[in-house]
Amino acid sequence: MTTEDLFEKLVMLPPREKDYLKCIKDVIQDLPEDYRPIMIDFQRNMRGVWLVLLSPFIYTRVTAQLLLELNNERANGHVTKEFMVYLNTDAGQDEINNRALGILSSGFERVYEQEATLREILLEGVVMAYGTLEVLAKDTFIYLLNRKPELLDARPTSKKSYIKHFNRNPWKKLKGRIFSVQDSCGDQLCDDRDSFGLDKLIYVLAPLLPDSAELDRIVRELKNNELESLRHEIVHRRGVRGDGTQQVVTKNQMRSYVEQVKEAGILIAKGVAKLCASCPPQL
């Protein structure tokens, strides 16, 4: 079995952080300056998902490096400076990865999806991935309406969906306010108590963005793959179904969730950039 095959079998996400986050970092540089912090938060949250899901591999990697250093010490009487320099090269990092994969493949994968601790890691990964997308969607909605309050009226489909999914008329909520909402319309229409689930992303946020068909498709796919309902089961019943059986999240299922959340986040950011470019005076 090749190294690539072992990574695919044993590790859910790219083992190098820079490879995992590169596509997010690439899009940040093209965003409006005042939207970048929102996307940087998304990047940090996705990094948190990566760290949690790769924690078995990360800790095994520490063990692998210690074993390599021990072998070098036995051969030379001490760990040589040249060997430590080598471990920080790409070749050295690959050797550490290969040794870690060898440790994992010697039996660890047989219990990866059943052992209680690892099951918790996968369940936590679902909650974190969902929360990462929800926060980005909510922050983006607030950002857009803060800067262009008339945007909701300009998108009748989104306004109608707002009324349905928030169960209130957006402008009645603001009626009678004694202060200007010119720069805080989004904050007023979506406050801290409001969740921003997948339906709101599909029906309220996506219609505000240009060329959102692909974003709509990906989020609907996440909904069809039960990311939201699974997250609900985990948060409220720790993954125990109504019939008492335990919900099992597979590595492939988790990998798919993470990649779709990452792709949806990038599409949201690109939509914001395009919208801002089309109406720079207000945004």
C-alpha cells in the first residue's frame, strides 16, 4: 500500500496544515478589507476542525519523531544537530509522516470508528464543521445588511424567506427605533439569539449573493446528507438515536462534510467580493 493510500485510509484530512488551508488563504487576499476578518475567523475555525480530526495522527506523529530521534541517539551517542535539521526538511517531515502511518496501520485503524474516544472526535468534528459554516453565514448576512440595508428589499425572494424563517417582518422589527440603523441594520435584523441554519443559508443568504447556484447546491447537499440533523442529535443526545442506538460517523462521511463546508465558505466569500465590486459606494 502506498503512502497516499495509507493517508486516504487512516487520515481524514491533508496532514499538512498549509495544504488544507491554502484555498481559504488564497481567497482572503481578494476580499474587501472590512470583510477579511470574517473570513479569517472562518479560516481559524476550519483549522480547529483540522486539529481535532487529525489529533490521533498528530499525537502519533510526535511519537514517531521521538522514535526517530531515539534511533539517531543510539547510533551516535546523542541526537545530532544535522539530524534535527534534516527532520525539519520536507524529506524529514515525510519520514516522520511515514513512521506515524506505520504505527497507525499496525492496528489502530481497526478500532478507529468504534473506540469510544475516537468516536467522540468524529462527533465533535461534525459539531465544529456545522458551527463553522453557521457562524460564517450569519456574520456574512449581518455584514451585507449593515453596509447595504436596501439589499433585502432588492431581493424579494430573500426578504420573503427572511419573514418565513425568522418568523417576523424585517422592517416591523426596526419600526420605532429612535436611532439610525444605517450602519447596523444587519445587527438589528439578526441578533445574538438568532441561529442561522442551513435553510436560512439557502433561502435568505444565498439569494443575496450573485451567482449563488453552486453555493445553493452544496448547502442542499449538506442538508440532504443530514449534517444539520446529525449535529442536533450530537448536541442534544450525544449521538444517541431515538431507538437507543448510537449514531456512527465514518471517516469518509466526515471528510465529505469538511470539504463541503470549506467549499461553501469559499463560495460565500467569493459572492461577497463580487457583490461588493458591483456596488462599491454602499459596500
